[in-house]
Amino acid sequence: MRGPRPVRHGKDAASGDGRGQGVESASRRPGEFGILLALAFAAFMTCLDNTVVNVALPRIQQSLRLDLPDLEWVAAAYPLTFAALLLTGGRSADIWGRRPTLLTGLALFTAASLLCGLARSGPVLIAFRGLQGVGAALVMPASLAVLARDLGPRARAAGIAVWMSALALALALGPVLGGLISQHWGWGWIFAINVPFGVLAAVTVARALPRGGRTVPGRGLVRAVALAGRFDPLGTGLSCLAAGACAFGLIEGVRLGLVPAVAVFAASALALALFVWRQHAARTPMVDLTLFRDRVFAGGLAAQVLWGLGVNGVLFLTALFLQRVLGLTPTEAGLAFTPVALFLILATPLVPVLVRVLGAHRACAGGLLTVAAGLLALARVGAGASPLDLLPGLVAIGAGSALTVPLTERTLDASPDEVSGATSGVVSAAREFAGLLGIAVLGAIVAHRQNTESDSKGASAAFVEGYQSGLLVASVFVAIGAVVAAVSLRPAPLAESRKNDG
């Protein structure tokens, strides 16, 4: 997915602060390579943590003796805190400064990764996975802000390429690394490999990134209070409560029972309503709600959420299916996922051509329908299948997902330049929350089947039926996303007439 468009305005533009481009280039060029290197490390490790864990989940479950809901928390704790605090992380980069926010995030993420690797119980691992998400929520927006503000025009273009390459590499290598490491070294090492990347990134940032001027005057406690006043702790708390309660209700619903689960969902809905009210009332809101009045922004965001809800949950469950049902080793299961990343990378260069020929709305809708078809193909795979039987579905998911790239581009382009940072935060948070919902919703379907049918059909058969049901539900979500994309990204009649006149 494409990152946010780096934008500069006024005195912050590439021409500098009025003293000329030459001054900026001379002062920043020596550290630009180091900054690019740090951004690559940061992008790689934060994305890798979303992909490397899935294949290792069966080993984690066996080692720590976790049931399915606890295993869902291991997978979901990271995207939960990541999504809930992304907007706060972006605000921190604006108020506290890009350099301290990025260094703090790298330190948190690196330390939490080490502690995850040393965890020997489910609750401890889940807690430190959540702390990883806190660190990533600081790293991601601060990295994008550095990309937009601390690099010259040429280095900024290179930075976008480096950033996207690092994300693609993490997507491709994550399942394979997760399988190899968990099988031959032990699952704890899948988290420990983040430590050298985090240390290198922090050292590089500290040396290469210039110290920014203070945004808030004063020192010590006075400055800390002034900084805190520029955040929105109530809005942050409400957003965390809404996301956390929703995830808790979905993951723990089977164990809670109907009435407590409904109460939890009601609390989540109330927190979400209060969060929206807070954004209307706050002097410095975390989210500009007027963005959602734009058809392209709202529709593009909804389509991305529906895609993420379907695909992320399936990848979580397929990792369990490959090892628990088909009997693959972690390494073999990791290799089985490579068609998704490979065909996503191979199909991406074709996307601009298809957008020019078909239009973004048709290209994205076609991509989402291709993903939905891939999910349906996977749903036909049963317990007696071979890994090759999954190949058509995985190829369709990867190639179709490549065609959804314009969703991010059109969503970001729909917002004014002066709020591009806030828009990027909303898009990133929605994408992470969609992954969390996918794990929770489809995991709840499997848990329900296991809870009601394990005694009569056996645990393995109940899991397979739940897995297939989850795939069918996921395909419906993605197909709805195709309809939303086709409608919301369709060019406006006025825009089309102006184009024809030109």
C-alpha cells in the first residue's frame, strides 16, 4: 500500500524557511542516507511483526497450552494497541517532535520484542504484544512525518521507494521466517529478531536525524504539563475502550455467554458514540470528522476495512489449518503462504495500466472480487487436501490484493493537503483495526463451531467446518467491499464532463 503523500507548505516547503534550498540541502544531505536506512529498518520490523507470528501460532499454543481465544489474543493484542494509539502517535510527532517520538517508539518496540521472546505464559506474552503495538503506534506516524519533513525532494522520493520495498520484503519474508525460526530455534526467536533491527534503527535515528526546535516553551514539569494539554487523553481513552471492548466481546463471547457479551458490545458502542461526540467538541480533535463527508474518502476507507477484515482473519486461520489439519511443519506452512506475497508483488506493476484502462473504481472492485473468489476457492479445501490445492486461492488473494492499492491512493488524495497527516493516521488505524476485527470475527466463528460440535464430530472436524464457514463469511465481506469501491470511487459526473471538455 502506498504511504501518505509527503506535503510541505509555506515556510516548511522544500525551499526552506526563506533562506533558500541550498541551505537546507547543505545542512541535511549528509544525514539523508542514515535517515533512509533508519526508516527502512522501522518499516520492516513493524510490518514483519504482523506477518511473522501467524505461522508460529501452533507452536506457541502448544508450548504455552493456550486455547483458541487466548491464541487470538496473542495475534490480536499487537494490532489492537497499534490501531487504538496510531492517532495519538501522530499527534505526538506533531507536538513532542518527530525525533523523540520515533526514538521512544523504537525503544518500546525493541524492549517489548525482547520480553515477548522471554515470555513463558499466555498473559505475559499478550501483555508484551500489546506493548509492541504501543511502540509501533509511535514509530509508524513519526517515520512518515520524517519522510515528509526531514528529507530533500530527491531523498524523499527515494524514501518512499525504500519504505514500500521494506514493507513488501516483510510481507514476503514474514511467514517463511516465522516458520523456519519457530521450527528450528523456537518461537521466542521470532520476536527476538526485532531487537537488532530496533537497535540499529534507534542508533541511526539518533545520529542522522537533526534535533528539532521545541514546540512548547518551558522546562521540566512545566513543559510536560503544557505538552499533555495539547493531547486529547479523553479521546484516546474512549477510542481504546471502543476498540478493546469490541475485540473482547468477539474473542471472549463464547466463554462469556450471550448476556455478558451483549453488555460488552453495548459498552463498545457507547464508547464509540462518546468518541464521536468528543471529536465534535474538542478544540484539537484527533480525527477531523468532516473527512467522512467525502464520498471517495468514506467509501475507500470502508472498502479497505472490509478487505482487511476478510483477508487478515483468513491468514490467521489458514496458518492453523495448514499445521493442525494438513500436518505441515512450520517451515512448510510458511512457504505455503509465499504465493500471496509473490503474486501481490508481481501484479503491482500492472495496477497503473489497469487503472488507466478501466478506471480506479472498476480496477479496485475487480481486485476485491478476485480476492473474494480466492477465499471461496480456499473454502472448498478440506481435511484430505494437499498444499497444492490451496494454490489457486492463495494466488487469487495475492493478485487481487494488488489491485486494491488505488484504494489507499484515492482515499488519501480525497483529503486536503493541510490535513494529510491526520488522514494518513485515520487510514493506517482503520487498516490495523480491520486486521484485528478479522482475527476476532473469524476466530469467533471457529470457536463457536468447536464449542457446539466438537463432542459429536471431533475437534479436528469441527475446526475444519468452522474454518470453511469463516472463509465463506470473509468472502462476503470482501465482495461487499467490491460493491462499495465500485460506487464510491466512481468519478463524479462533473469531473467526467470537465475531463471530456479538456
